[in-house]
Amino acid sequence: MKIDRERLVATATQLVNVHSFTGDEQRMADLMVSLFDGMRLQVQRQQVEDNRANALGTWAGAGGGPSLMFNGHMDTSYSGREPWLRDVPGFQPQAFERDGRLYGLGISNMKGALACYLEAVRALQDAGVRLRGDVLIAAVSGEIEKTQYGDATGAQYRGYAAGSRYLVSHGGVADMCLLGEPTEGKVVLGHFGALWLRIRVHGNFIHTAFSEGKRDQNSILRAHQVLDAVQEWIPTWEDDPANAYRGTRAIVNVGAIEGGFGWRVSRTPHHTDLFLDVRVPPTKEMGVARREILEWVRSLAQRFPDYGVEGEVYVTAPGAEIDEGHELVAAIDAAHEQVFGTKPERDVTRWFSDASALTRYGIPTVNYGTSTGLMDVELGENLEIEGLVQTAEVYARVAMDVCGVA
């Protein structure tokens, strides 16, 4: 069994060259279907919504073995059209090689992994290997951490496992799943979930000319005081042992502030919103986290009784974990050691992945992939090509191990 480096690079290049920002994954799904057809896989094209589809390819086994899913999202973290990225070549949907690295929008997160899945199966097919269990390759829409809120509506805002939730409810299930997010070759046994919270602070709505003596009623200035209270609370969440997981602390981010009208600053805003991203360990139920967070918001309302403080939880994306003794973990350990010469390290991450949806559908899932491709300041998103080749070989070996060779 041999990984074809040039074919792998050519496939990754094809994938990068198709623009697939969240909400616009249709063409990428069509390409995946075409590639699956060329590999003689059973193909299921799942229409998630207009202009968005999942592509599921199944390499049917001979029978008698467990099934393995390789899962990867097609949507990219950025569109490449952002003002701060549009002049960075590695954030454009046009792949290029330089000094042993492959650059291009989405190569790291996570089109490189999708290319590795395809090459792993092709290498096994080329070698005449027949597996007992099925191998599924799922290319899904809408994984990136984002959601509709307020005026931000439409498919481009529907992430957080939108595609994988559709996948598992329309036949895309397996005995286990390897998710090739960029983990620097570490085995991620679990990751935190996310709870997004809006804290609203009310104030008066009045013309500047009549605001004298009423500055203490300005919701933006009131929100400044509430934000101080938020910063006092953050360490209590982050340092709570109940919010830690495998030695990793929770974390909270103040992600956005909205208040007032830039086109009409002659009025004080009637309310100002603070937005928090609270990371929740997979061992804590989201209902429990929600209750704890909203109880704290109620304490803010009591502390600032004239501010009309309100709280709204509008994202609850649970974390995920897998037992370290699971056979998929053992298979990855063995394959990684065969390819790299050492056993892989363990890791816990505080970013979200589609393992959240998959594990809740009874599919044990491990995150394991190549390097994160640290962003080159001038050139942008990239991955080491040799790392892709080695990772594809690990995936092929894992498939043989867990599915069994007929």
C-alpha cells in the first residue's frame, strides 16, 4: 500500500480551487460526488438546503467488519473576500506550492483532510485490499462556529454542525468516526462545547440636546459597568474544577458589543448588548450550564436593579469525548507509530467540531489530523505536503485495522 504524493496534492488542489464559504458548499459537494464516482463508491448526495449539500461516499466492505466514517467539513472559516485577507494569497481559493507546503483557502481547515481520506481509500484500492467493514467518507456543510443572530440571517450564518446533523439523520452513520481536524498529529480524546450568551443592558432613548444630567441612564455607559462585573465573574467559571476537563481549564471570551446607531449618534441607545462565548466541558450537561449562567445573569440584575439586565442563551453546542480504551484510539496509536516512529500525544481542545453531533448519535469520534498549518503572515493558510502524505497513510492503516481485511 503506497500513498501517491502527486495524486494527493492534485486532489487537495482541486478541493481548494472550489470556493466553499459557509452557505455556498454546493459546488464543492458536486466535486466530491464526482470524485466518489471516479472511485466507484456508493454515492449519496444529501441536499441540506438550497445551494448546500453533503456528499457521502461509501466503499462497501465484504461484510463481517465494523464500519468506519471519515468526516470532514467543506466550508471554510473565511471567504477570502474580507478586507484584511483579500490580498493574502493563502486565503484565496487558488492553491499553490512553495517550499514543500501547499497553500490555499481551507487547506488546513479542512480540505487537506478530505484529500487525505480520498487518497487513503485510493491507495488501498490500488493495492487490491478488500476490507470487511464499510468505509464512509462524509463531506459535510456548515461546521464553522457561527449562527444566525438578529439581522445576520441566511445560510452563510448556519454553521455549528448543520451538515453533520443532517448527515446522521439521513443515513450517514457508522460504528465509529475519524474526524481529521488539524490537531498537529495529536489524538484529541475530547473537546469543549460552546454556550453563547447575550446580556442586554437597558437605558433611556433621548436626544443629545436633552441628555444633560442623564448620563447615568446611557445604556452604553451602564454596559461598561456590567462588563466590569463580567470580568470579575470570568475567573470563577474558568477556575471552577467542575468546568475543567482532563486538566484543561474552561475559557470565556467577550466576543462582541452592540449598542447605539452609528448613523444617528444624536440619540442615546435604548439598549446595549454584550456577547459572551462560554466554553463548557463535555462532562457538563448543557442544560446545567445554561441554568448556572442564567442564575449568574439574575445576580447581575439584582446588582444593577435600574439597568434592566436580561440574559439570552442562543447557542448550545455540546462538547464531545471518547473513551481512551476505544478500539479506534488504539488503531490510530498503532498506525501513527508505524508511520511517524513514535506514539501520538494526547490533547484536549477548546474549539468545536462535528464530533459534537456525531457522538450524540452514538458514533464514537476521534479528532486526529495533520498540523494546524500556522498561518504565514504574508502567504496565509498552508500545510506541509509531507505531513499530508503521512497522515493519509495513517488513515489507510486505521481503516485496515478497524474494518478488518477480508
